[in-house]
Amino acid sequence: MVLRVKTSNNKFFMRTLLSKVVVAIALVVLGLPLASFAQSNVVDVPLFESILSGVIERSKKEAENERAFKQQYSFTRKKVTEYRDGDGDLKSRKEKSTEKKPIVVTETGTPVIVSASSSKKGAEKLEKGSLVLTKDVISRFQFTLVGSETVNDRPAWVVDFKPRSGKLPEKELRDRFINRAAGRIWLDQADCALVKADIHLTDKVKVVGGIVGVVKRFTCLLERGRTEEGIWFLSNLKWRVEGRQVFSQKIVDCHEQWLNVRKVQ
């Protein structure tokens, strides 16, 4: 069997692979509060159980929280992606800025604010993504309650996570990234919502046995903001991937920001 990779499709392949890496790990991190932290080194058991109870309840409201934000708020999404060679020399740079506004429609004479995310197609995508957050996936990690810090003038619990020792299941390419994800998350103490996440891969990941490519390093910083009404939203996402695509060494840096967030009257 001969594996053929068209050079003209290299950049498309790289974007597709990297997007899968980011989405897979981000979904798991957003779902980490669903896990039972019973395996972590927590001395204050009552406090620990209180945090666990809060994050589980909060996780049930995340889909509703996401819809509320997109239906009630307009914002500017800015994305900058830089492609470098193995020596770190910049080869190309793409910058994109998109205005996101809810669509106002009339239903039986009453103005109703909706957005594309509230469509059936958007809901199906959300449900499909949520399949990643299974007990099997969550059980692959070890957790440690480190302490508390102030983030955006609000107290937050600090939790470290890393892959459990031993052999972990790898049915898909996505599993290879999930099983090597580690880092730290911050949970708002009042809302029990994810405020911030700092993630990295503990080991390199081969694609098709290393023939198609190898992701050598991956780091990601994720931050969320909070509206006056208590709605949480993604405000900053920055990630970097270093690896090999076929015969070429690649470095990709991406920075996304959600700016000018304002409620639609």
C-alpha cells in the first residue's frame, strides 16, 4: 500500500489536523469539571465534595449558557494565524475579523432574538461534540486541588490534571491527543464555571504511524469572561503547535479574541 499526499493540499491538511487537535483537547478540558475529583489529593473532604457538587450542576447549564450569550450579545471575533518553518521563520500570516450579531425576527408580532447557534444544525453539532465528554474519557485523568487564586477580581479554585499511568484506550486519533493532555484549570468559586485553562501535551503524537506527520509540542491557553448577568463566554484562545507534516517541519501559532462584547437591547 502506497500512501500519497498531494503537496497542494498540505496547508489544508495542516489546518484540518490542527483544528481537530484543538477541538478535541478543548472539549475535554471544558468537560473536566464533570469528572469525579475523588482521586485527587484533597485533605478537606467536605470542601472538596462541595466543589464537585457545584461543578456538576454548572456543567448541566453550559449549553444553555452558550445559547444565551450568542442570542443576547454581539461581539467581534478576531483571529490571527501564523505559519512558520522548522527554524521559526515566518512563512505566512492570516488575520480575520468577524462581527457577530444576533438576528432579530418577529414571532407572532413579538420581537425575538435568535442566532445561528440556536438552529437545529447548531444544536446537532453541540450534541455531537458532547459525545467526547464520557465517563471513560474523564476517567483517564488524575486531579489535584492545588488551592485558590483571584482571576478577574473573582476567587477561583485551581486544579491540576494529568493522564493516569498505565495503558489508556486509543480507538481514534483524537484519543492520542486526549490521553497526553495535561495542565491546570481555574474554576470560579461562586459560579463553579471554568474560568481559565492552561494545557499542553506530555508527549508527541504520531499521525498514521508518523508517515503523514508528528505533533511534537502543543500548548493552549483558554480564558473566559463573565457578563454582568452572569453569562460566561470564551474571551481569549491562544495555541501553538510544533511538528512535522510529511517531510516539512511546521510551527503554527493561533490567537483568537472575542472583543467588544455588548448586550443587544
